[in-house]
Amino acid sequence: ELENQLTAKSKALDELKQSLASNGSAEQTPEAQSLRIAELCEMKDSIVNQVAQLKASMESVLEQWRAYDEIYAEVSLMTTRYLYCIDQCKPSGEEASLEALKKQVKTLQ
């Protein structure tokens, strides 16, 4: 959207250059007009560069978020699996015997 707005403003600036070049202005000298237009062009170029940098930065951030989402889904799945395994390996009674605990250790290994 910013790039589209900059394109529109660039066209408007070009039209202004042409209009001032053909009509002139009684309020400002041609030199002052040229300096002002040059300043506007420099500002526009600076903004175009900043938008390009912002776009590259945002693409990098988006890629990092995609990687985060993939890793998060994987960790979430692993956590669910581990919780299921832990739940399945609980001793059946409230008080576990030594033999039941040894059996559970073997199951876990």
C-alpha cells in the first residue's frame, strides 16, 4: 500500500515539475522552484529507500514467524505425546509396590 501511495505521489511530483516548468510562478523565482522540487525529490527517494528497507525487514520477520509457528506446532505435538506416555505409565494403585515401580521403570526405558 505504501509503495502504491509513493508511486502516486511520484506521479504528482512529476506533474508538478512539468507544470512549474511550463507555467512558472510569480511568487517564486525559477531557481527557488528548482531547489524546492529537488528537495521534494530527495525526500521522496529517501522515503522510497526506507519503505524498501521496511519491506525487507518485514519479510524477514514474517519468515521468522513462520519458522516459529512450525517449531511451536512440533513442540506442542511432542508435549502432548509425552503427557500421554506419562499418563499411561502411572502406577495403578495409590501406593505402588517396589515390584510395580521396577516394572514401570522398565516400561519407561
